[in-house]
Amino acid sequence: MADRKKYAQKRKEFEAEALPHMDALYRTALRLAKNQNDAEDLVQEAYAKAYRFWDKFESGSNCRAWLFKIMTNIFINQYRSKSRSPLSANIDDIDENFLYGQLAGSELTENPEQALFAKIFDDDVKKAIENLPDDFRMVAVLSFLEGFSYQEIADIADLQLGTVKSRLHRGRKILQKQLFDYAVKNGYIKENA
């Protein structure tokens, strides 16, 4: 009888703490895995692992970050190893502030990535993010779309803080180049700028 009560309490706590983050996990899984079935599997595996190790979760700590860490570790360990070869990108020829410099006159000041993606998130932007190399895509999604701080991303992805900053910097450069034509087409910047 005591085991049933303990199990019921564990389930109740898990449902209250972990389940509210399912949509955010799925959004990120979709960006990482690039297809619906793999994203669903990734979220399911993350929740199964989180439930199995729920007794390791420190009550009162950041459950959302803990779940994202579990999911990104699963992605890194399983899904990424399945890909044949990572996408390579030559980022040396990308002007550092190219697109954001063109947008400087707009209201995008404090966090240009989040504001830009919130404003114009359509298929072209989704495709640009999906085409980022895996390492850059993971930190970009966690920062730009999920709003995690650099330190939280470092903890989630088990990276050094400097590595997170570097990958975000390089990811921005790649996105700027990929999104230039999109920005011109939609009137965010002038073509002759």
C-alpha cells in the first residue's frame, strides 16, 4: 500500500512539474530532429527518462532546463550519430553584423534575434534555422526561440559558456547571410542597402 501511495505521489509531482513544458520541448525537438516523427520520439524518450529519474530532480530547481538537458543529450547521443555527415559551413566570409546592421533603424534593439523571429517566423526562417549545422542549430533554437540564457544553454547542452557564445555568434552570421534575400523580399531592408 505504501508503494502505491509513493508511486501516485511521484506521478502527481511529475505531471505538475514536467508536463507543462511539453509544447516547448516539442517545438525544440522539431527544430533539432527536422521531422515530426523523430521529434515526437525525442520528446517521448525525454519524458520517459525524466520520469525514470524523477527522484534525481531537485524540487524547486528549474524543471524546464532539466528536461531540455535530458532531451538535448538524447538528441546528441542518438539522433546526431545517425546522420551520415554533418553539414559544413564556411562562415569566414559572412559579414558579422550584415542583416542586423540593416535592421538597426527598426525597433529590434534589445534582443534582435527573438524580436526578429517572433515577428517574421515563417517557412523561410524555419528553413534557415533547420539548415544550420547541428551544433549551431541547437544553441540557436535554445536561445532565439526558447529564450534560455547563455549559462542555461551551457548547462543544458553540457558546453562551456565560451563555446555557447561562439556557436551563437557563428550561427547568427550564417542566419544573417541566409535571411538577407528573405529580408529584402519582405521589405525589412532595401535591396540597395
